[in-house]
Amino acid sequence: MSTILITGCSSGFGLETAKLFFERGWDVIATMRTPKPELLPVSERLRILALDVTNPASIAQAVKAAGPIDVLVNNAGFGAPSPIELTAPETVQSLFQTNTIGTLAMVQAVLPQMRQRRAGVIVNVTSTVTVKTLPVIGIYRASKAAVNAFTESLSVEMEPFGVRVHIVLPGRSPETRFGENARPHLRGLGDPDYAPLIQQFIKNVQDDTGPVTYAPDVAKAVWRAATDPSAPLRIAGGADAELWMAEAGL
């Protein structure tokens, strides 16, 4: 039976993806900074491992404990809504350390075994904010756009070795904890110049009247990436994601 390792499984897209693959008979390794066994079924086919993608020792320990991995899904990440001018240096560092360098570190830790076996799939979950110019989340966009860029190059590098590489791009998902987790990093509401922009941004994020992305949409997109050899490099993860990618010509 195939084994999948998924990062960021404590909520949202990661948790839903772990559930879907488990339901469909896969061996699942669900990783979280702080393991919460109550979130997932108890089974010999499902393991929950502690993993901090910003910590090299934690990565090494988790990958060693996991054993052979057929599919790696890099989903761990967070957002920080803040005008570029007002974004704190430590927030910039944290965004790139988690979203970009953490993803890269996981790829580098798992890829050798896949290349040696001449088989495997890497799925990096980014965002459709990377295909559309948006204010307030510029640094977040940059951290995810960097993942898109190196994933595109990686797909070319891995093709001769039988390792498939994909990018899943979710849209806006009001139902997940993404907004809740991003709120502590919000900057600009107290600034008279930036306040109207921030208020409009918050309103847009909370609006669920149009097409949005649901966690099962992303899980299904990851499933397609993992199981369909003909899947494209970029896969939309939601109704709004499909629209944005079509508008961008992707």
C-alpha cells in the first residue's frame, strides 16, 4: 500500500487531505507541530508525527521515523496580512522560513529516496494569490511564489528519474483557520493611510457569497496529483482558484 506524508495536518487542507487518503486505503503519516491524536482515526494505517518544518533536526527525525514515502505533500504554512511597508522583519523571516525554506527542506529530505527508487510524487501546496496582484499580502505572496518557481524547476529536474512534481493552488477559504492564524500578524488598521485598504481586504476575505475554496476541494486536488500520472504541473484547488488560474492563462 502506498504511503503519503502530509505536513500541516492540525486543521484545514492538511487535515482534510489526511482523512481523504486514509478513507481511500492509503497509509497516512500526518504531521503537526503539536500532535493532536484526537483529530484523526486510530489505525495501524495512520501515524501522527511531530514536525516543525523550520527545524532541521525535527525534519530529519520525522523523515527517519516515517520510513519509505511514496508521496510528500508540503502543506504547512501561514499568512500575514500587512502592507509591505509595515511588515515587521521578524514576520518576513518567519513567512519565508516556514512557507518557502521549510517546504524546500522537506523536499530535500525526502527526494533522495524517491530518486533512488525512480518513483514518487512531490505535491507543494501554494496559493492562487500568486497568480493575481493583491495588496496587503505581498510578502505572503512572495513566499508562496518562490515555492512555485523552484517547484517548476524541480519538475524538470526530476522527470528523468520518474518522480512527478505538482503544485496545488487553493483559493480563498473562509472556513479554514487560515484567517484566524493570520490575524495576530495583521498590521495597518491603526494607520489612517492604510486603514481603508486593510478594512476592504478584511471584508473581501470574509465574503463567502462568491466562489470559494473548501478543504475537500484541496484534498481532491492533492489526490489527483498523487494518483493521476497525466495530471498537469499546476492544479487548481477550488472553484475560485479555477477562475483565477483561467484568468491568468494557467
